[in-house]
Amino acid sequence: MQISVDQDVCIGAGQCALTAPQVFTQDDDGLSEVLPGAEDGHGSPLVREAARACPVSAITVAEA
């Protein structure tokens, strides 16, 4: 799985970081980003839930 966050779309709601904190965090501006080394999601089933929880659909989850 490959995860990315479109920071041009992200509004910093933080739902991804709340749902899957082992994969997502928020930067100094409050925008979401994937934690370094977690780009594959570590097989967490919460990654897809975090993408669904994003109010602006800024998260893309693709199968590798």
C-alpha cells in the first residue's frame, strides 16, 4: 500500500492523525502528513478508515 497526503487540499482537520496516529501526524502548520517510514501504512487497517474520515479527501491510499 502507498499512502500520500495532498497538502494543497488538506485543511488540517486532523482526523487521520486521530484515527491512525502510527501513520499520520500534523506538521507545524497543522497540515497532515505521513510519518517518515510509514508510507506503506505498516499494514494497518486504520489507514483506509483515516482516508475515509478526511473531510476533504486529501488522503490517497493505493495498492503497491
